[in-house]
Amino acid sequence: MTQVYFAAGRALWAEYGGPLQTALAEAGLDATLTDTCPDPAAVDYIIYAPSSPLQDFTPFTGTKAVLSLWAGVERIVGNITLTQPLCRMVDPALTMGMVEWVVGHTLRHHLGMDRHIINPGHRWDNTCPPLARDRPVAMLGMGALGSACADALRALNFPVTGWSRSPRPGCLHGTDGLTTALHTAQIVVTLLPKTPETENLLNAARLALLPRGAVILNPGRGAIIDDDALLGALNTGHIGHATLDVFRTEPLPQDHPYWSHPRVTVTPHIAADTRPASAARVIAENIRRGQAGEPFLHRVDRTRGY
Amino acid sequence: MTQVYFAAGRALWAEYGGPLQTALAEAGLDATLTDTCPDPAAVDYIIYAPSSPLQDFTPFTGTKAVLSLWAGVERIVGNITLTQPLCRMVDPALTMGMVEWVVGHTLRHHLGMDRHIINPGHRWDNTCPPLARDRPVAMLGMGALGSACADALRALNFPVTGWSRSPRPGCLHGTDGLTTALHTAQIVVTLLPKTPETENLLNAARLALLPRGAVILNPGRGAIIDDDALLGALNTGHIGHATLDVFRTEPLPQDHPYWSHPRVTVTPHIAADTRPASAARVIAENIRRGQAGEPFLHRVDRTRGY
């Protein structure tokens, strides 16, 4: 009997308990799932979220993996008691949601929709936007989410330049690569993990590399952007608009200048939501792999931090 | 020497003259292109737009085809002097622009962007939208434009039901088919040609078939919609929003209720613009075909009206 401990907290248990039971049964696993801690030494798998009260993993001596319900693991990865294999959530439904948000907001800015959505002067200005093939996009971060978004944008003819921190086929990388990627991008999408190296990646110097009027879309991690630098570049009009889904503090505080800035759209961390049914299937698959001695999916590389 | 007469008017000549000369040369055609009428009996091909002063085609006794720069031919097709083969414009760039508008506004409504773009109360409501796979779309009109839009939406996982007036593989058709298509659609896109049969197709009875809160996107022809019926359904909230790119009178008159209706977005006939360079290549290809005795592309079937 495989012992699975749901340590992600009471609120998430209400949402995930049922889907997880279903997914474990569908995977043919003989597993016991509990949301209260059994004998720690007997726990085979821990299902986890950063908000969990569980912070000391030392007693879980027999645990084969800690399976995060979240894609971002920056709040977990530095926990020195967590020595067990750690897996991130890569939920196909989360990827779909992210692709929809990124393609939708890219097209919104590309087509200049806002001037039609908000048009109190009833202005009939039938200047056509260029075609997508003439709108260069830079995708910063080419992991599972960034690659899926780049593919969907390319299918609509957007020329997408991918950039990742480490070398990847078909992508720019490194500091020089980032300079090249930003130099011509009219729309920049950031889907980088939060690591010490990516914090404030979009600072004043990097924002200055973009052509005037460029648009920033950030559905990834709030800390990638130097907020003061972005506000400065928005104030001068060097950056034409920023549509931001993630912030250093969430919910975004009511007095934050992003709320009232005319060149900023705040979306409330909705770009990519983990969906219980499909996330539960990913968790069950990793438990099946662990029991079969196969390598885990989406295992975190602690030297990279994600 | 093939004689080509550009009869689409002086303003379009400025835009199309150069690209047409280039395209004719690239097609290897030994053609003379003029924007003033030579001997009508000597004209081999007429390049045409509905706004042209040329309305009597009788003198053009040797003309092999009238090639429209416009996709819509409803203002031409009833001209009884026009007995020559008539071809519509099907411009790949026009199709691309249409796909961008349709996918963009579908995603805008699907994601509920407007409540984030206009959010004076700074409300942080992180309710996630459903995934595209749970948002049924009806595509009314499955010609070149409708099919391209349906394909692009399906690539993003939207379940798209296609409807066309006449039977087509994989599409619903006829009156019963329309009822079925409207019954579950949360977003309806109309890309039908304007014919006597499609005028006011979306009337009060048909709008009532849609589920409450459905969204209408009309980038096709203004006359497809019964404007009073739509305004009535918007007033009750039965229709949640209408984003309209085409109107019975354009520019949309300043006193038209669409301008100030909170559930209407007006875009100024920008969904699909013919692009001179790619349209010129389509015209040149049809002239090449005519000279080679091959069938014309996009020839209008006068019994159907498009």
C-alpha cells in the first residue's frame, strides 16, 4: 500500500482530494491518500504547495518524492530540509490557459484593441494594423510554457525570437543573446522562472534596448521586472504598455502605481491556473513512475533552482 | 500584348499601380496596364472595385474577366451589363488579417479581458476563465475566410461548429443546422457573404436561440444582422456583447446607438484589409490563367451571388 500525504493545506484539499482519489484509482495504484500526517517515516509521497504548514521535511525519511501542485518552486527550493526528489507541476491544462492568455494579449496589443474598447469620442479611424508576420515578438524563457506560447504565436505568423538562460536549440541565450532578442521586439513576453539570476532581469538598461513603444507582457513571475524601471519607461512612453499578471505582492496593493497607470493593465494572476483534474493526473503519473522505478517527470534541478 | 484596364478609380491606382506592374512582370506576362480606358473592345482584363465610375460593361466585348479587388461582390453581381466572368479577391494577406481579428476578439471575450482593461475600482478578482476547450464557438460561413478562422480557433482548442448555407463536408447547413449551431454557441462569428438569403439572418428569433450571455463577432457584412433585434437582445442582457466591424452605413453614423451601447464594441472596418502587394499577385495569377486557358480562381457563381 503506497502512502500519499496531501500536505498542501485544508483549502486545497477541498479542491484536490476528489480528483486525486480518482486519478490514483485510474492509474491503477493501490494508494492511501490522507490530508492528515500519518507516521512521517511511512509516507511514500508528499503532495505539496508553498503555503503548506509543513516546512521541515527531516522526519520523512522514506519519502520518495515531494510533488508540488505549483509550477513555480522558488519558495520551496531553498528549504535545506527538503532533500527528497522535488517535482514541479507541469499541467497540460495550465499550459493551455497560459497559451490562451499570451496569444490573447499579444493579439490585443497587436491589433490595438484598447482604442476601440475605450473610444468615448466615437472615433472611426480605419488605419489597419500590420499583419502578425510584421510584428516581432521576443519570448524570454523557453521552457514548457514559453515553448508552447512561441509555437502558438508562430502558427499565427508572428516572428518569435526565443531566449533562454542556458543554450537551447533554435534559441538565443546568454547576455548577448538577450540584447539581440530585445533589440527588435515590439512585444516581449516573460516566462522565466524566478531565480537569483532572473530577478530584475528587465531593468532600466534592458528596457532601454527595446524599440520605442514596445509592449511588455508578464504572465511569469513578478520579480523578473524592476518595477521602478518599468514605471519610468512607461512614463516617458518608451514602453507603450505593460500587461502584468504577476506581482511581487499579491493581491497587488491598492496604492500600487500599476493600478492607475494609463499604460498598465493588471490581470489578477489568472494567466495560468492549475486545474485539479488534470493536475491530479500528473501527480498520479509521477507516483506510478516512482513505484515502477522510472524517472520522475518535471524533477527540479536544484543547481538551476527550477 | 495583353491589355489590362485598371477601372477601380484614381485613389486605388495610387496604391495598386506599382504592385500590379511588379506582379504582372513577375508572372512573366507581356501586359500593358493603364488607369485610363483604352478602346473598350481591346481590353482583355478589367481590374475593378465597386466604387468605380465604370458601371456599363457592354462596350467591353473582348474582355475575358472582371477581377475585383474586393472580397465582397454584392454591389457588382446584380449589374446586368456585367456578363463577363467575374472573380472575387481572395487575398492570402486579407485572410491572415481576418484570422488575427477573429482569434484576437474571440480570446478577448473568452478571457474576459474588458473587465481588466477597464477596472476603475482596482478589483482583484482572480476567478479564472474556463479553458478554450470548454467555450463553444459557431462559425457562420465556412468559405475561405470562415474556414481559416475555424482552423485557427480549433488549433487553440476551441470547439468550433461550422455552418454554411449550402452543404459542405464537416459543416452543418440549412435552417435546422443553423438552429443546432446557435443552440450551444457561446461565441458566434459571422463570415457570410451578403446575399438576399443572408440579409438579417441574425434576427430576433435566431438571437433568442443562443444561450444567455453569448457574444456576437461580426467581421463579415453588416446586413447579416438585424440591428434593432441585436440592440433589443443586448438591452436585456440575453446577448452579452457584440463586437462589430461592419455596418449598413460606414463610417458608422455618430448618432448610431452602437457607439454608446455599453455592450457593443465598434471596430472601424479593419478586420480584413486587402494588401496591395499580395492582392496584385492574385490578380496577376488570374490573368496568367486566363491567357493560358486555365480556369479562373475565385470565380463568382451568379446563381449563388458570390
